[in-house]
Amino acid sequence: MPWLAYTRLPDDDLKAIFAYLRTLPAIANPVVAHPDTPEEKLRQPRQ
């Protein structure tokens, strides 16, 4: 992610980007915080 590039943007541009992102529909994206725990390993399908 090019965070440094965003540090130089004017506030109006950042607000416009934020406003645009808020118009996008949410998506389901479950994230496993600790995939290596024994509990999570049991939930993962075997390959």
C-alpha cells in the first residue's frame, strides 16, 4: 500500500476518496486472526 503517497494529498482529495469508498458495497471477507492455533487447524479443510 503506498501510504507515503497519500500523506501529500490535500484534505479535499482525501475526503473525496473516503466518500467514494463509502459508496461501495460491503463484501464478506472473514479473516482468521491466528490461523496456526490448534482450534483453527481443526476447522480448516484437509487438502
